[in-house]
Amino acid sequence: MKCFTASLGTETNTFSPMPTSRRSFRDNFYAPPGQHPDRPTGCTGPLWAARQRAKSRGWTVVEGSCSFAQPAGTTVRAAYEELRDEILEQLKAALPVDIVLMGLHGAMVADGYDDCEGDILTRIREIVGPGVPIGCELDPHCHLTEKRVAAADVIITYKEFPHTDFVERGEELADIVEAMALGRVKPVMSVFDCRMINSFPTSRQPMRGFVDRISAMEGKDGILSISVAHCFPYADVPEMGTRVLVVTDDRKAFGDQLAEKLGRELWDMRNEVRPPFLSIDAALTKAVARNQGTVVIADPSDNPGGGAPSDSTFVLRRMIERGITDAAIGGFWDPVAVRLCFDAGEGARFHLRFGGKIGPTSGDPIDALVTVTKLTRDATMDYCGTVSSIGDAAAIDVDGIAVVLISNRQQAKSRGMFTSVGIDPTQKRIVVVKSTNHFFAEFGPIAEEVLYTDAPGAIPRDFTKIPYTRIQRPKWPLDENPWG
């Protein structure tokens, strides 16, 4: 079995003022052929699965370039086309191949391309022809467009949010596509549009039970795979929205019926799947009322994993104004403030302005007398076996609050955001993380309680506040009854 595999992706917030450039990919993750690390990374589950099969099943694996940019604004056209064409030329050089496995995100938008994944998959199909199976792994926060469904034979999204199962889904994809190449199965895909914009954390009910149930259905009655494309709400592209994808072994009519059944179940759960969002003061009041343990507060409106700048000051300002201490918050993306802290040195006490830089949704900068408690060059954090760089990082004390400043924009997916600069979150009464739900895998187990705020920010949790002009309507919650 000769397999070509590569990856390209980012999660594009079309409302963000921060363009995604070629440098954005190189700064976050870029591995040309032969230089992918000997460990899985979040965007390369299919490549990792192919490597394992090269060892266990004798596959011949041709690795193309792999790149992933931290979510931000629309990708520069030249950057997308260069990275895309790099992969396409590598594929042409590898021909003939038996299968193609791609690791893509699913919500990448470039100047001139509403559907980057559909574009690259279509071009791959033109190169390999109709007889070569193409499999693709996507993040569930994707746009499941007609174009990419038509170009690929099998699409699978991660099931978990937090995304802890990207390796398992890559292995599942490799198994199905291999079986197709050997003539053992004939995958067909069925998609149902749920006509809504929503968020589906699998760390809580009822989505936890729903995912467990669809997982148990796989491998029975000709069902090869079931995926939920949650959607990525911060992209104003026509096919944005929640969809259910069922892959069956040549049972298209059955798959269509099952996709609709499951999609309507999701619709019925639409008001229950999201956690309650509290005002900043309500969340802080509830947190300080706890007498023991750590309370974790999420600030999803400033999550860089959704394209936010990760520099908003609204929550921290209220913590300072209320005199809250024994707390930590991170990370603030502010390379200038980090440099000033390094210039001052550990133990220094000086006046520092930080945060609130990118735009109005970031709030006003914080001006405070701070103490530099820890400096770390090239700091990293681990998450589900992957390693993310947060760059040079500094921990500062602001009136009893430990603040993490970072020079590479990353969400607080793991405790490494804090421990890399000497802060133990388990020893803090309150920990505020700039993340939507990825934090839960590592912070949930240490939390007496997890709270979610609806603080001001670049990616509001109330989707009716997002100024869409291009998405397909009707769609809930913009339209109360899209089925009417």
C-alpha cells in the first residue's frame, strides 16, 4: 500500500483584523517532507497513523509538507496558494499512489477561497483520478461543504471537544481508506444540515452521552463512521453551520436517514448542549464564595484558538478592582511586555503597561506596578502528546494575581501555560484561562468547579451578535424556527 499524506490548515476568523501569512504557519508549525517530529501533532493524525502502518503493515508512506497556523484572520492568498501548490507538486512526484490521507482543519478561508479544503481536495482528485481513495480528517469546528464531500471518499472529524482524539480518528480514517483500496468496503457519505450555529462541548451532558452513543453504533449495520461537524461560528462563509456526517458501506439511503435522525436529535438538544455563561462579576462572585479547592474560569471570548487576540483585559481589570488575590490568569499575548520583563529581569519591580493592544474588543491596557516572578525562554506546553510553543514568556505579580505574558499567541490548553513560568495552578484559588473548552482536559480534573464567562471580546458566545452577511439562512439562533 503506497500512501501519500500531508496536512495544511488553520481556523479562519473572517472577522479578525489579524491576517494569516506564510510566517504565521512557519511560526506555529511547519514541517517539510522528512522533518515532521517523531510524535503526533494536532493537525497530522493521518500522517501519524500512516507511519504506524508503515511499521506494522509494510505501507510505503510518502510524506508531504505539514503546516498549521494559529487561528486568526483571513489567510493571505499567496500564502495559501504556495502551501497548497507545494503539497500538490509533492503528490505529483509521488505518483502512482494507492491512497491519499490528508490532515486538514476544515475552517480555512483565504482571500479568494471561501473553501480552502474543498479547493485542495478537488485538485488532489484531479491529480490522482477517480480510482484512488482519498481520506480526510477534519476538526469538528469545520464547514462541511458540498465541494469537499464530492472530492473525498471518506471524511472523519474528531469526536471530542476538547480535541483529545485526533490520533484515534486518524487511525480510523486510515483503516477505512485502506479497506476501500483493498475492495473490502465501499464508503458512501451522507450529510444532514441541522440549520443551526452551536457549540457542543463533549465534557458535559448531553453531548457526552450523544458522542458515546454514536461511537457505539460504528461497526454495526454497515456504519463505518459517524461525525458531527459542530461548525466554526466566526466565519462568514455560505456553508457555515452544524452538520451530521454518516459514512456507510454502500448504504446511502440508510445513511441519509440516520444522518437526519441524529441531526434532529442534536436540534432538539440545542438549548442544552452549551454550558451556562455568566457575567464577569457573577463568575468572580461565585468563585470567591468557594472555601476550598481551585475554581477555573474560562474566558472564551478571548480564546486565541478561535482567532481572538488573547490580550483582552476585561476579566483581569475586574479582578484587580475587586481586590481578588491568590489567583492566576493567562496567557496574555504581548511580545512587547514580555521583552520589557526580560529587560528588567527576574525579581524586578516596575511600572508596566500590558494587554489591550489589538482593538476595541481587547479593552484598555492595564497599567500597574508589577513584580517579575519568572522568565522562561522558548516556553512550551504539552497537550495530548503535542507540544505547543508559547515563545518567550514571563510571569508577573499584579496585586496578588499571577499573570502569564506570552510572545507566541496560544490558548491555555494545558497547565503548561502556567507551570512553564513557575506557577502551579493547583495552588491557586482562582485560575482564569483564555480558552473555550480545550482547557477542560487538563484543568477539569483539578477544578472544584468550572465556570464560563460571557465577557466582552473578539469572539462573542452570543452568536446573534455576530454581523453575518453571507451565511445561508434560515439558521438558528438567528432564525427561531429554520424549519418553518
